[in-house]
Amino acid sequence: MTRQADAPAPTYGPTALLTPANAITVARILGTAVLGILILAGSAGWALAVFVVLALSDQLDGMLARRQGPTRSGAFLDPLADKVFLGTVLVALGIRDEVSWVAVALILGREVLISAFRSYAVRRGASVPASALGKAKTFVTTVALGLILIPDPSVQQVGTWVLWGAVVLTLVSGADYLVNAGRLIREGQRERD
């Protein structure tokens, strides 16, 4: 199969480590520590500004990865950065009693469960890619946390409602991952038998 004439050749191969997209992803992980400290310190304006920059940098590294060529390291680092980013904000807001610990536990518990299940699936020869529901869950959670960080009680209340919507998406997407991964594992085992 030939590549379309207008599609540029990727700049980086799948094994590349030092790419602009990966540099942004690593910076996002490091910046998340600063964000957590700002939230815990009650620096609402700075926390919101850093949150917005980090959230937008996720879009930038994805755009660069698509343009310059996806890498295995990027496929590992980007979801890790998302989990670290959202997990840090959730825990910091939980410590400040600005979000419910039930929501924090459900969202983070799902992340741990799905990560463990993905590892299990990979060892069984199945790849479990991110689903549309999983991506929607990440987006809605990000919006909810951004709203909660805005220092306006009425906007924060909307953010809390949106966060409970993210919890519902978390549970639904988690169940969807488990069902689909189970099917992929069974299909992979049948192919090997």
C-alpha cells in the first residue's frame, strides 16, 4: 500500500525517545507537581493558570505526535501524564475538601484497575486501546476540575456536578474496557490454540 502523496513522512520512528511531543509530555508531568503545590497552598489564580497551560499542552503534544510520527514511548508517556495530572488535581482538591473523596476514589480506583487489566491483557497478547468513552471521561474530568479551580462558588458548584457526570463516565467506560478486553483476550487465546 502506498502513502498518499500529500501525507508527509513522519519525522520520528516508533522507537524514538527524544521527540518534541515527549519533551512536552515530560514537562507536563513535572509541571503537575507544581500544580499540586499551588492547589494545596490555596493559590487559586496561579493554580488555574498552570492547570490551563498543562491541559492545553496535552493537546499540543498530541498534535505534534500525529504530525511527526507516533512513538512507543509517547504511547506510554501520554496516558501516564494524563493519569498523573488528573490524579494530582483530584487528590489535592480532596485534601482541601473541595471535591468528594468518593469521587476521587471511584475515578482513581478505575484508573488503577484498568491499568492493571491492560497489563494483564498485554501479557495475554491483546492490545486494549483507548476507547471513545475513555477519552470522553478524561475530557469531562478535565473540564470539571478546571471549573472547580475557578475561584467562584457558583462556577465551582457547576464543576462539582460535571465531576459527578465524569464519575458516571468513569464507571461506564471502565466496564466497557473490561468487557472489550475480555473479548480480545479470549479471541487471542483461540487464535493461539
